[in-house]
Amino acid sequence: MHKKPFDIFIFFIFITLSFSSCNNTNDMLNNNIKTGDILFRAATNNNLSSAINNVTKTSQNTSFSHIGIAERIDNKIFVIHSIPEHGVCKIPIKKFINPSDSVYHDVYIYRLQDSLQYTIATAITKANMLIGNKYDYTYIMHNKGYYCSELIYEIFSEFDIFKLSPMTFKDPKTKTFQKTWVDHYKKLGIPIPEGELGCNPNGMAINKNLVFISKI
């Protein structure tokens, strides 16, 4: 069955707009992201993602559950981060925005203050050296492996840019431990590390050493 001229025209417009949108996204990434930029990924309905966001929300209404650091190589953008499936790894920026669940995630670009840009070369070197380490499911600092925000804290640790603060796993409304965390630590066979020092994406996003650049 032959397509009508009008149908062909509509199809052509759709392809053109899709191509243009893709180019615009690529241009924005190429123009906006620099090596050393800190990328925050918005929380999703995933149980763990939602649980992290719920107990770490700040008064500034951030809503992040994941974090990574950007590295440009030959004009291509990669993100070094730590995830449960692979531990510390380096992936293309597009995979960071659209991970394996094929759901688009809002990603926000933050950048270190100009006076701290000198720290990036060392941080990127350390991040690459840590690739291959396992994910730290305990969320306890200095345990074997790294969770996402712990990785960022660690690679900048010698410059004292990010601070640790007491962790909580309690629902801010009920003041009781969330079921997700109760089940998580029961499975690990360890007590919930309530009150121990740690870090999280929401807390890092409000750090005064970072400047918000744009949303992808």
C-alpha cells in the first residue's frame, strides 16, 4: 500500500524534528559540560532511589539520589560513578541520562567554584584509579567499596571540599525507620548505621563550593 503525499510529509517532519532535537541535546552537552563537573541525577520511583531521596531531602528542596563526575575525552563526555550493578565505572553521558531501565532521568550540572578548579585534575586521576571497585551497599564510610556520593567525597577528600554529616534512615514525617532500609540492612545482617558520618547527593548539591550550571 502506497503512502499518501501528506503522510510522507508528516513522516518527514517527524524525522526532521527528532534529528534536530537530538542535535540540540548533543550541542547542549558539548557546550555545557566540562571535565570535573558534578552531575546529579534526579530521584526516581525505584525503591532504593526513592528511599535515599526521602531521608536526605534538604530545606532547599533538592531531589537527587545519584551523583557522578564528568570527564571529557577527545570531545566525548563520560561519567565516572558508582552503581550497584557495576560498582565504580565509566560510562558515556547518554547512558548516565538514560540508564539500563530505559527511563529518562533529569540530570543537573554543577561546577566547582573557579578558585577550586585546580583540584579537578587530581580528582579525575583518583576517580579513574578507583574504577573496578565494588559498590558499598552498607553506606558506611571506609567500608570496602564505594557508594555514589562516597566516591565523589573520596576523590576530593584531600582538598576538604565536601563535608560528612550524621546519616539518618528515618522517614522525616514519621521519625521511624523506612521499611526499605529495615529490609535492606536485615538482608545485609548488620544494624542500620543511624547517626554515623556519611554523605549523600542532596547534601552535596547544597555545598557552597558548587555552582549550578544547567539542567540537561
